[in-house]
Amino acid sequence: MSHSLAKSSSITYNVGAAFAGKDWNFAGKKNTFSFDPSGQSTDQQPFTGRPTSGQDAFFISNVGNGSSTAFGVADGVGGWVQSGIDPADFSHGLCRYLVKNAKDSPGNDRLGARELLERGFQDVVSDEKITGGGSTACVAVGDSFGYLEVANLGDSGFVQLRLNAVHYYSNPQTHAFNTPYQLSIIPPRILARSRIFGGMPLRDYPRDASVTSHVVRHGDVLVFATDGVWDNLSSSQVLKIVSDEMSKLQAWQTGDKGTSVGSQLEDLTKERKEPDQEDSLLQTRLAKVIARKAKAVSEDPRRDGPFAKEVQKFYPREDYHGGKVDDICVVVAVVIETDYVARPRL
């Protein structure tokens, strides 16, 4: 069985987020966010997870008055702390400006992911309150026709999951081991010091981002996350976490003919008027279970995650084992095709 997008149908992105700073306990509902695509909160300050997400941040927004949705994550580069600069100012500021520029974009204008990242970055540079710092970023714009564009700069990233399989996964951009590409503002005093002593700080630009285009379909799950997740969980482990939840809720159903999308998927992504129910939205529930698992693995000294395996590969004498404690931020989008009907392959 396969399907195509009917003329009367359209794609929507149902998005939720979960986050936990490395110095914070994961507190369930306090560490989650569900996006309201109705735009009722348009005039409110964009929520990026601060302060409980640490140096990680996220954004979710409608694009203008149209039917496209923009979302993604940013990870402040911790090394700036040594220069007396809070990198959270950069990452959270970037996400606030990404929301602003997405909302301000004309609804009939095709906003590209790199263009959105460029606009957000320029606003950060122009903000006198952000005097320095740096951040990675993974930014997506998805339209109602099922086309998704992603601009990824650094070692945050995303996976596209489809019916118990990893359909696509992004590759990190790094200058060297544990040295990701990063947008940055370098204060004059640090530039002057670098000219004298050497060691110029890294500075990449939105034009350096890897831009990819994707076609999404009903039942796809998109997982965007900072390296606090990817350093501790592989894409196949994230797939297992998502598959277990989707199967438990019958959002994905596996039978004799393979795996298909459950008929109740769309209902699971909608508010079910249960204010005391912590996981009333599927997308937020998925983000939470991924973040919680990544948090647990990061604090486990006996379980080697992807980061530990990379250290062992490049520095075998270090005897590095266990998870990598870090801030964690996850954004999950569940793709829904309205009026979806599975049609036989022609």
C-alpha cells in the first residue's frame, strides 16, 4: 500500500518539544512544550525553553499567515563561558529571532530554511544585548504540500522516521573532533587578543549550512535534537524509542503485510481536553520519552554512547566510558495528511 497527496488534502506538522539542562532534573510537564498552530499565542514572547534547557534552545512557529511551519533547535557553544560570555544568550536569542522572522514572512512567500537562518543570525548580530557567543543550529521549514527543507549547521541534527525505519538522518558538520561548525559573534577584545597570541575563535555563517530537501508523508516522525541527544543515542536507538511508543498507541501498526499508519494517528496529535494528562499530545509525548532516555544515558557511567565510542576511536588511551552529560533539547513533528486515505499502488 502507498499513498499520494490528494488535491483536497494538505500536510500539517504537529510539533512538540522537551528539554532539560544538564544541571536540571527532568520534571515532566515543566520540561515540555506543545505548539499551538492556531496562532492564539502570537503576541506572547516566544518560548525557547529558557531557563531549564540550559544553553540549548528551540523554536516553533507558523510562517506568516500561510500554512507552512518552521521549527528547529540551537545549541550554545559552551566554550564561550571561559571568556565570560553566556552562550545561552546567543542560542536563545537566535531562536527568538527565528520565530520573529518566520511570523513576519509573507504567507505567500516561499521561505527557505537557510534564508530564515540568515535573517535570524543577522538580527542576533544587530542585537546590542548579545555581545558575543556562538551556537549550532538545525532549522526546518515545511509546507502544506509535504516539502521540507532543512538547514543544518554544526552537530545538532535530525532524523526522518517512517514506519519503523530511519528514512533519513543528517550528518554533523565539524572542523575537528568535538569542534562543530558554529555561528558566532566575536567581541573586539577577543579578536585583539587572538591577533596577539593566535588561536582565532571559530566563525561560520548560514551560507556554510548543509541544506537538504525532503518529501514527507502521513505518519512520518521528524526528530530534531541537539548533541545532548545524538552524543548519547544513535539514530537507530531513537527509532526504537519512537517505534515502541507509536506501536503502543497503535499510531503505527504492524501486521502480516508490514507496518502501516494507524487510523487514530490524527486524533492522537490533537488536544483531548485532559488538562491533568501529562502526555495528551503524541508529538510532545515522543519528545519527552526521547529527552528522558537521553538524560538517563548521559548520566550512566557504564553505558557507552556514540560520543564515548568516538573518543575511544580517536583517543584510545583516554579510557573514556559512559554517557556525555550535556544540555538536552528535542523537537518532534508528527506529519499528518488531512483526509488521508491509503490507496493501492498503481
